[in-house]
Amino acid sequence: MTYALIDNATLTATERVMGNIEVKNPDTINGDLAALENLTQAILFYDELVCIDDYKEEHKENRKNEFNFIKFLSPSDYQLNTFSEIAHAEVKRIRPEIRAGQFSDPDFGNLIEQLKLNMICTWDLRSSVYYLTMKMLGQPDSAEYEKYSKLSATIYSELTDSSTTRGHWSEDVRLVGSDGQEISKEQMRRDSTSNSRGLGGTTRGLDIFIASLNWLAYKSIYYSITAKYLRADTFLHPIRHAYQIHWFKKAGVFGHDFTSKLIASLAAQTSKTFGEISDYGRNTAISLELPIFSAWLTSQSGNSKQIISSALELRNEQSLQEIRGLLSQIRIAFDENGLAPANKLIQKWDSSVQKATQELKQKYGLKTDQGFQFSNLIKSYNAIAAFKGLPQFPEVDFKIPLPEFITNNRSNSFSTLFKDISSDLTSIERLGSIRDMMASNFVINDEHYSPPKFELPEFSHISSEWKLRM
């Protein structure tokens, strides 16, 4: 039996797609559509879906009724707050740093570099005081600028989730100028009230972005640890997969070059199913290039509200049952034989998976003006062994109760899923009229929406009366 752990942010995104929850920032729409595609793939490729029942109290029952095909687990019944405390402890170690206009700390700096999120912070004049302001680098209305705007909006949307669940969202940040000198909080407090064109601190928008990054880190770590305990694969809101890759590398779960191979494979459309990514003796991964099922289901029904119910029917198709069976056999091979023998055994299923995925692409692929659009999904196996090296992570405690339906799952290995949100956002945008059909039920309240600030790259390091480089 295989399990997919779905986060509440994915379900909230799905409800926004269905029109049940208002959207206040239209830049988040493609990120929500990517999250719905994740949920659709979880329905199609996993035996059971699981979610932590920590949504806003007054909406819990409605959520469980809306997603009655998911098993909801109470954190108190299964002592999941233990894992929340571990995630808190990990996040408290993070100290964001902006140096010379760029995030430079090992955590968020690496994440932003991994996402290729082109941004810069400059001191902008407001009421006779300069405030540090985050901007997207690029020409407004260009394709690249649009992509960066949607990525940043997806990060901002993290705090939508934090308002309905509890967590850590510090706004603290260390600021260092291009001269290497740290800008003290005391200095900024004095300057903010002096009207002397001093440096008054960070803008509210930048504060919220930093808080969103902290919340993103907290939830990614929490779900990663909980997934190990529940023996499930993580299907998180897409932006969280990006941080999960970074944290696994930081925690020593991956080998030294496994992460770079993983990111490279995510960014590339690969035709090879197995053997693209491996770190023998520790990790291995398989790569599947899949059609965007939510788009195909929308095109067939004409309404995105039918995606979930249609996916629940589609999962019984023979080709999808075959894929589920093959992936289950691969996992059993890891459980029974360990990593090295399993790496050899998976070649046995190589041609079968290749054939099955090709059939899926032919049957459910959609031709657009920019070609066929696919989603690249990667599953990493046995990547959790090094979690024992985390000082805060407890050894298996048999006093912690497991849900009854999981106690029969004897899986010893751990696997998790990774996706590239940058690639997914681009693929969804290229769906054209089908993308518009998928987005037709959004209820948008953009009364207070303001588009991201921008900076033309050629002026990013030039100071003026109205703007100072950091």
C-alpha cells in the first residue's frame, strides 16, 4: 500500500481553483493550478491520501466533507506536535541575511538561487527616509518578469496558510551593505523618525516575504519529518518542494552531488525513466515525464470543478493501475533487498514503466500552440537514512501511536516526490486557452492588489536621489 501525504496548503489552493475561497493576488493563480495538478497526480498514482487535520477550526468539517476521499489525522491523537516542535527548532536556527541587495544566507539565499528568482533589494526614498524594498529584476510585461512575479507571489501566499494553522514566522533579518558593514537595528530605528534621509529599515512587503520564507521552511520540514513517521510520500504545495530539496541536502540526507543532479533533472525534460539520478549506497531516483492530467480532465469536461471527481474515476483506468503497481513493486524491492540490489532490480521494470508512461502521454497529453506540455516528476528512494544524524530527530519511539491503517504497512524505506515549480508554472501558462478554462472559476478580489515593484537590470547598481544601492 502506498500513501501520499497532502498538505493543507494544497487543499486550500484547490478550493481557490473551485471558487470556494477568494483570491486576493491574481499572480498566485498558476501556483494554485500547479498545486491542483499535484493533488490530481496523488489521486492517480497512490493507493491512499493522508492529510493532517490542523485546518482552521470553524472550517475543519467542511474541508473533510469536501475532500472525503482523504484520510485526515488529528495531530493530538498521533502526537504529531512532537514533529512540529522539531521543525520549530530547525527554523529558529535560520538567520536570513540580505547582503548588497541579495539574500546571501545559506538557507534562503540557496533557495532563491535554486528557483532562479531574479530579485534585488534597494533603499527607496519614502517620506524623507530610505526603506529597503524588494523588487523583481526585469522588464515589466515580459515573460521572464511574469514568471518571477508568480514565483514571488507563490512564496507570499504561504502566509495565507499560516493564518489558519500555527507556526513560526519571524520577520528578523540581518542587513549588510556592499561595504561589508552590518546596518544596526538601533541605527535604523533612529533614522526612521529623523526625516534626515537615513536608512529606516525594511518595508512591510519585505517583512512579509521574509516571514513567508520562514513559514515555508517550517512547513516543509514538518511535513518531511511527519512523512517519514507515516511512511508516506510528500505531495506539498509546489514551492515547498523546492525548500524540501534544500533542507534534505542541509540535513545530510542526500549525498554530496545528489541535489545538483536532482535539480538538473527537474529542470530538464528527460526521456530516460531510470538511472538519471543515483548516489549508490545511499539514494536513487526515478524520473517520470507525465501529462498535465488536470488540464486534460478540464478539456474533456469543460469545467475545472470536475477535475477531482473525474480523477477519482480515472484512477481505475488500466494504464494508471499498471503504473501504481510498478511503483509499488519498486518500493517493495527497496524494502526487501536494500538500495544496492534494488538499483539493479529496477532495470527489470524500466521498459515496462517507459511503455506505460508513453501510453499515458499519448492518451492524456494536450497539444497547445507551444507544443505538448508535460510535468516532470521525480521520486527519490531510501533518502531518509541520514535523518538519524539530526540531533533533534528522535529514534523510532513505539510509544507514539500509528494510525491503524498504516500499522499494516511494513515499509522500511522512505521515498519522497519532488517537482520544479518554475517549470510547472511555465507549462501551465503555455496551456493557453485550456489554462484559461482551468482558471475560470477563480473568484478574484484584487481591490487591494498591487503588482510587484520592478527594477530594470541596467539600473540595479545605480544610485540616485530616490534610490540607493544597498
